[in-house]
Amino acid sequence: MTAHADGDATHTYENVTCPFCGLLCDDLTVTRTGSTLKVSNGCPRATAGFQRPLPPAKPMVRDAEVTLEEAIKAAADLVRQAKLPLYGGMATDVAGQRAIMAIADQTCGVVDHALSDGQYRNLRVVQTSGWIMSTLTEVRNRADLIIIVGSDIHKLHGRFFDRIVNPEHTMFDGVGTKRTVIFLGEGLDTSGAVGPRVDEVISLPVAKDRIPEVLSAISARVRGFNIPAPQATAPSTSKIGSMFAGLVPGSKLATAEAPAHEIAGIPFADIDAVAEKCKKAHYGVLVWAPPALSMPQADMTVHMMTEIVRELNQTTRFAGLSLGGNEGAPSAASTCTWQTGYPLRVSFANGKPEYDSVRYNIGRMLTEGEGDILVWVASIGTDIGLPQTKVPTIVLGTPGVRLAQSPTVFIPVGTPGIDHAGQMVRCDNVVSLPMKNLHRSQLPSSADVLAAIQAAL
Amino acid sequence: MLIKLTGGKVYDPTNNINGEVRDIYFADGRVVPPPADARVDKEYDVRGRVVMAGAIDPHTHIGGGKVTIARTLLPEDHYKDEVAHTSITRAGTGHATPSTMITGYRYAEMGYTAAFEPAMLPANARQAHMEMGDTPLLDKGAFVMLGSDDYLLRLMAGKASFEQIKDYIAWTMHAAQAIAVKVVNPGGISAFKFNQRKLDLDEKHVYYGITPRDIIQTLARGLLELGVTHPLHVHGCNLGIPGNVETTLATIRATEGLPLHLTHIQFHSYATEGDRHFSSGAVQVAELLKKYPHISIDVGQVMFGATCTASGDSMRQYNGAKNADPKRWVVMDIECDAGCGVVPFRYRDKSFVHALQWAIGLETFLLCDDPWRIFLTTDHPNGAPFYTYPHLIRLLMDRDFRRETMLHVNPEALQYSTLPSLEREYSMYDVAILTRAGPARSLGLKDMGHVGPGARADITVYKDDANRERMFTTPELVFKNGELIVRDGKVIKVVNGATHVARPEYDRAIEKPLKEYFDRYHTVRMENFRLSDDEITDGGRGEIIVQPTRARTSS
């Protein structure tokens, strides 16, 4: 099924968009010989994704090989009988998202993306206080201060530094020509920040779960509050005490009190220096990858960053930049939002869209025994395999996708941008990119398979 | 199949038909002349009914990132208006920023068959078209935003040849699949990124050294010479600032004979009289416009209630964020190309400021005596959601209703507006111009906005009800391309409309410097920045219609 029709002829594709992370780099050159791809300028993730040999895969129903038509019929039979079908994974392009939304709407199901937990760290902030954000090209050309928070960007997004931080040229003479890069967090790979525009690299190696304390301190300093010394407040819980005491205007320190020497292991002077750089920046950016913010209540950490940004905009320009967005997550959230008003975790059980970011978390629903069938779309990477569940499962997956259990129905599907054309939304939720058909295989798109299942209901 | 609408009172200003009783025939999606002896396949008796072309909204934010940000921002706005699916329609949500399908259904149920997104950022064009592609029943199109994008500003600052600037404007229209060009706070969105907090008409951008006046004149002249039918669509400087009427008057004078469309002019017609230094400037604007027949406007009428403002004007939206209700807002700097700001808002009838905004909008409608140069908009969702149009129409057509409504708004505000003294009532013919013939002519949609032979059979039939709000809320029949899609105000069939674009000529050689520019500075390749036809039409999402442009000229 994955063998290629035109044999071993070699084709070279330029300006190829990579579907394997939320940056959607679109400057790849990919050469295809038969069904083998070679990427000449991809990051490790892209190279692994494009060059992964596609194992042979057949549609399966209860572990028996069937035709595509039989698999679609079996899937339709399962969906038809379900009272509350769950549509998860959602790792696909916009056409795939549209198809998921259409069948979920008709069958009164629930939609949620496999990586929603990360996205909700941001969405909770948007839906409570909003934010000021930037996008990749804006940051590449304009930022003179880039603070990376708690996210090992170089590992997660292999070309972020090459494409955003390090490029030699800026659109604007004298703007963002020299930039400071600050890494806030322990164990972050700082080796990516190099090049003629990177003037200074600063690292504050704070443990991930204590990043909020350092952000609090920066927040207090940019607001002009002093940070009390530990002994000046509650000595045994100086951490918490120092975090909040300084935020109360009445508690502004008398000069007699000594400043704290450190916060979460970071010397106060270093924190103060970062705050000063923030205030002096012409265009500063706080960068995070939501999936990496695994500290408890990470949305509070995102909120703290957005509040720092908000404060700094009173005098200068500052913005946030959220990365992440792998496995088509921004495509899923955007499509669901424009079609229902809500960013995923929507139930159509009553015919109309109902939104509850806790209740309609499909991971939680499966654990609690809610829902009676799981339709799982994983057309991009191999890592977002099917969650463990007792309910019947229908997987539309890229061949080789890791599955913790054998699904009731498995239908191999193509990857957008490799096996079929499409469109995907980038991590900044502004830019979307065309995905090329590189003709690696004849695998159907998840959109086509879902439409066929819906038509067979 | 030949369909006949028998005996309706037809209002078709394009063809000078003012309420005359006419039969209308259509076949294969087009209006046809009365056939001599053809067999009518289906006849609708519409005697006593009012017949018009399907309505056209020339300025409504229905697609693109800022609308979806607004949707994300306000789940509680949707809770009160969740819509269940039916056997033919999809589920969704309504109120201030309806989901895409609901947008299509509700426009059609109100007798509209076309709507144009006026603020498509080039960097976000693909998503804007995706969203419009999920908006059924309507023909649509979009105005691409220029004027704070680095490439135009650097061309202007570098004194590039005017032909090159025109090539770039035209290239952008092709790349973004646009029918027109809009400028929003000219240069100001860019200036905000350089930490300028305001930019007056003659104030220099700190980096490029050019002024909003330069930008407006360049784009307006460029579009004229490119032969694009719709003139530059201008969201001017200083939106919402008391005293900005002076900027608006200066902008009108700055056109020096060039055609221009000034959008949501209500938000730009504020004077500074009275104790609160806030009063109506509508009279001055209307008077000056009489001397500038090449300038058209739309109003951006404010209606009372909760909505969400969504604009490309990040500078002014950031400033307005302090009034957000609820206190939650988004501002974005986008791709060295544009920006956006999304701020929820509640207009209150007892508020002096909001009541005055409301009055200024109505004043503008009633003072502008040429209905061909004024379009009915609320700048959805900025002044109010689009489905308040029937109420607005009643306010214009029914003086007694208007007077009664005025009793409920802040009385002090009315002292700073001439509204209470205005007696004018819009006629049915006027309304047909405002909502059909005028927008069609302005956008160059020759076969739309009328029901003469050759027109697309987009036709709306209303019961003639003295309560004009009720009448325009629930049309009896709506046809889209000859198919009956709405009966008694409910969608009965779902079809996809077309996407309208304009493609003025340009010299392909511009792609060489553009490609170098994209490769050097951008995170998207020029080749991928361009949106292909297939991306819009794939999946049966409706055809692309290329509207003609006049021959390119040079001055």
C-alpha cells in the first residue's frame, strides 16, 4: 500500500512545509526517490519525521486485514452504535479537523486534541485576562531581548534559534541588531543562541518548579517594588513570604531592611539585572513552549509572564511568544473555535456545542469511564499513540504509530505535507501554511477517511 | 428550470425600479428577461410582497484570526446563544462573534447573500479564507490590509518608483486573494511596534519618516491607477478620540480628488464641545462630504448591548483596552506586517458617551443625502453584531420609533447631537440602495445587488410589514443563485457561495526582489505566502470569481 507508483524516479521539492512541530518551517528541500524521502535542511525532528521508513500497513479490523472499504464500514458500524463517541488525537491538518468536527457534530460526540493540556495552559489565561503576543517574523526582526522561560526550545524546536534568534539580518537598521538572550530554567540547552546579533547570553538556572518565584520577583521589580529580605518577613517560609510581601504597596521596604540575597537559588542581583534589562528593552519577548511548562498550575506561570508583559507595555513594547503547537494542535484549536466558538473540549451530546475544559478532557473521560467509543486521529507523528482504554477504538494513524493496545479498527492514513496536500496553522495561531503533497504514498488523507465513515453512517 | 416570482413590489435601484409591481424570472441561477412562451417550472405568488436583490454587507468582520481570537476570548458570550444542529445545518454559537456556519445561516435568514471581510492581514489571509470557506450561503470576499507592512513602508521611505509600489499592491491582492485594499490607522500599527502611542495624519513614523497622509495618498492613487473598482478602504487615524473629526476632515481634504471609502466613520466623527469635551462632529463631516463626491462612507453604527471589538488597529485597541468589559483583551504584533486588538465592550444606553456614539451614527445616516455613497454597517462586531441591522433599518425608516427610542438613552448626550431635530425617514428605495445597489456598485459586483436580467438570482422576498424591524428580520423567501435557501426566516437548504477577488495587472519581475526580501527576513517563503486558488475551492467550498479591473494607467 505504501509502495510508490512511479518506482524509483527522483523528485526534488522546494519550499516544503514541515508538519512535525508547531513552527511549520516552510523552507525545506526534500528529495524523494520512490517512497524514500531525504531532507537536506531539517532539524533532527524534521529529518526523523520525513525520513522515517514507512512500514507497510493495511486496514485492520479486530487484528484481521481487511480492505479500506471494509474498515470504513466497520468503523461506521461502531460509530453508529455509540451513544457518546469521543474524537481524540486530532493530529491532522485543517481539512482533517473540519472532517472531525463534521462527524462529531452529526454523531453528538466530544472533540479534544491529544496535546490539549499544553494548549490549555495558554487558553486559561486568554479566557481570564487576555494577553499581548507577537509572532515569529516580528520577533526575528524586532526583538532586542528574548527571555526563554522553562522550555528547552533547542530540543523542542530545533530550528527556532537558527530561524528566529540568530539570523544575521533585521528588517530595521539599528533595531534589534544586538539582542540579549536570557534562559530562565535549569538544564536548558543554551548552545543554540549564537551569531552576530546575539550580544549576550544569560542563564538563570532555576529549578522548573521554582520558576514562578523568579517570575514573581521579576514582576515585582518591573513594577518598582522592592523584594524584602528573607529575615525581614517569615524566616521559615521566606520563599512564599518574599514573593508576596513585596507586592503590597504598603510593604515597600524601608532602606534599613536588607534585600534578599537570593530567590529560588538565583542571586537577587541577577534577577534585578533581568528586570532592568526588561525595562530598557525596546521590544522584549517572553518565550515559552506550553508543553514544557510542567510545573503545577502552569497556567498561573503563563499568567505571570503575560502580566509582566502587560506592565512593561506601559512604557516600552513587550510581548509574549508561545511555541509548542505540535501534532496539529493549533489547527485543531483554531478550526474548532471558528466552527463552534470554543477551543476544543466541546461536546455535541445535546446537539449544540457545550464547552467545558475540565469535563470534556478526553483523557479524563476515558479514565472515568465516560464515552463508549474512541476515534483517534494520529496522522503526523508516531508518539501520540492511543491511550489505554476499554472502549472500542478506531485509529486513523500514520503507519508505525505507537499503539498501547491493538485498536478495534485501524486505518492507515497519510501525513499532511507528505502524502497529501493540506493547510496547517502555526504555533502563533496567526500564520498558516500550505502543506505539499510529496507523493510518498497513496495513503488516503484522514479527512477523506472520516468523510467516508460519515457518509456510511 | 424556469422560476417565476409573480406580482411582487420590486425595489431595484440599479435598474431604477422603485416599488413597481413586476414579475421576475430566473433560470440556471440567473435572472432572465420575461420569456415569450417558456413554460414556468415553479411559480411563487409574491403579490403584496417586497422583492429586492439579496443584501450585501460590504464591511463585516466574519473571517480571520482576530475574529477567532474574539471567539476564544469570550466563552461566556457563546453560552447564551448555543445553536443545535438540524438535519441540514451544523451546530454552533451566536451572539457577538458567531461561529462561521452560524454566521452564514443568520445572514441568509436576514436576507443577505454576500458579506465582505474588510481586514484581512496578508500574513493571515490563508486562515481568513479558511474561515470564510466555512461560512455557507454567502458569497464573500476580503479586503487585504496594507499600510503598516514593512515592505510598503520601506518602498515609500526609499522613494521607490510608483510603478513598483503599484506592482507590490497588486501582487499582494493576488497573493492574499483580495477584492480590495484597506488601510487601518495608516502606519500606526507599525508605529505602535516602535512604541509610538499615536500617529496623526501629518505625524512622522519614527522609523520610516513618512506620514499617514503619505500612505493614504500612495495607496489611493495606486489603486486608482491599478484600476481596482473599490477605492482605498480607509480606517483613519485616531479612532475613538474626541476631536478626531478634525483628522477626518483633514483626511477627506487630503484626497485631492482621489476616490476613497471612509469606513465606520461614526468612530471618527467626534468633536470636543461641552462640559465633557465630547460631542458630535457628524454635521461637519456630512457637509464636507457633499463637496467630495468621490468619497463614500459606511457608518459603523453603535447599538446598545454587549459585543466584542476586533480590529487591526492594535495601537488604538491597546489604548481602548482600559475600557474592556469584561476586563480581558488581546493585542498582537504580527509578522512585521500588521497587528490586531480584540477588546470586549458593552454599549450602554444610559452612558453619555455610548448614547452619543449611537446618535452620531444615526445622524450620519440622516445627514448624508446621497444614499449611493453610504452603506449600512455596524462594523460587525465592533459597533454591534450584524443581526441588529433590522432594528437599525427601522430606526432609519420610522421617525416615531426613533423618537421613542431616544427617550430611553442618556438625554444629555442628545444635546450634543442634531439627531433630535432630524425628520428624515429612509424610503424602501433608499434601503435597497444602502444594502444592495450601493455596495455592489462600490465593489464592482456588476451582476449582484440588482434583479435585472443577467443578475445572479440572489433574491429576497419580504412581507410588507409596517414594523420594518420585523419585516427585515424574517424574509419570507431567500434565493441564492436561484435556489431557495430560506423560507419564513429559516434555512431550508445549505449551499456554498463564491469568493470574489480582483486581480489587477502587475509586473512579475517584482517577485525577484520580493523573494529576496522574504528569504532574508521572513519566516514564510514568498511561494507559501501566496494563497493558491485550490486552497480556497478544494472540498467544494465554492468557486472563485475574478471581478474585472479597469486597465492599468500611469500618472
